[in-house]
Amino acid sequence: MSRRIIIRSLPTTELNRFVDVEVYYDAGGRSFLSGEFNKRGYYLAVQPVKREGNCKSMLAFSGTKTLIEEVTRFSAKKLQEAALQATQLPVYQNLLNHVLAKNTLQLADGTPGAMATTDAAEQEAPAILPQAGSSQPLPAAA
């Protein structure tokens, strides 16, 4: 089972640019890129991406993440629960606004970064989450 679930892929006003919102499990330890120590647990991440055909590209350090639940080991069921609750967390909107402002992006519905609301983000259909313990891949984002 994948330890990463994309819960939203929000289109922006730029061609082929999206803002991916995902929940993933990190085993923790020192990050080679930032030098920081990451705690073990489930993270909420927001990252702008560019999609062309089957290729997905992103600029380093253009997104952000935050720990939403510290745990001692991975559980597929807990990952699904965290993914289902992620957009209801107050930090979700803060991360989304931060990434939109940092990258001077605007959501396709015309909402500017500082004014983006959960309602605007929820207009995009959420990803279908796999059953716990399932080895099937997630459906492709629209």
C-alpha cells in the first residue's frame, strides 16, 4: 500500500498548473535536503505541480508541509482517517493560502490565494480513497 494519498488536485489559472494537497506517512529522521529532523507521523502537504501528459514536475521548496499526527508506526487505516479529516483542519487553509501566495498562484475559480476558502477547494471532487490493506493504486487525478 502506498503511504501517500493525494486528496485534492486544485486547478490554477495557469495552463497545466495544479496545487496538490496530500497526506503521507514519514518514518522520521534527518532530512538530507533541509537538515531538519522530521518526526515520525502523518503529514499534510501542499505543493504546486505542473502536469504535461504523463509527466508531473515540481519546483523544489515551492510547497510546504506540517505534521498533523505523530505516531510510532504506520497504519493504513490511520492514513485513510487522516486523509479524510485533513481538509477540515484549520491548518489546511493556512497551508493552501501560504503556497498560493508564495508562488503567486490563483485558483481556477478566481479565488486569490489570501482569500481561498475551504468551499472553493471543495468544489473539486475529492480523490477516492482505497480500502485499508488494499494493494490497488489510487485513481488518477483529473
